[in-house]
Amino acid sequence: MKLTILGCYSATPRILTNPTSQVLEMRGNMFLIDCGEGTQVQLRKHKIKFSRIKHIFISHLHGDHFFGLVGVISTFRLLGREADLHIYGPKGIKEI
């Protein structure tokens, strides 16, 4: 099991931190936990292939935990992704 911290402690913009997002690799699967703005850049920086992420978990509906979600989904589609993407989150995530 490997946990990569892409960002934490950043509800407001900061120079040296990124909004909350982590990637958990477990038994050959990759799970994105939260998806703050800038997650895509951090995924690239850490050389994590977008295609390996099949599940995204949003812990709660504070913006710094989900504002990057629409961008990530759009990028996956622009890159030609056709594989299923499962998104889990608290009540209200579907409306977002």
C-alpha cells in the first residue's frame, strides 16, 4: 500500500501548498481521495497515470476537497477515456 499526498492544508490559495488530494495505491488499484483544484497538475508532477484511477472518493463538500473534480473528469474525457469512473461522496455530490 502506498499513499501519495498531492495536497493538504489549503482551503485558501497558498504558494507552497495545494488543495486536498491524495492517491492511494493498493493491490494494483489506484484511488483518488478528494480532488481539490490543481489535482491534475499534481498527478502529472508525481507521474501518476490518469488512466489508472478508476475510483474517486470525496470526503466532504468543502470546496477545497472537490472543486477540481469537474476538471479531472473533463480531462479524462479529452484524453479519450472510455473506462468507467466511479465517484463516491456524501449526500449532495450528485448535484455537483
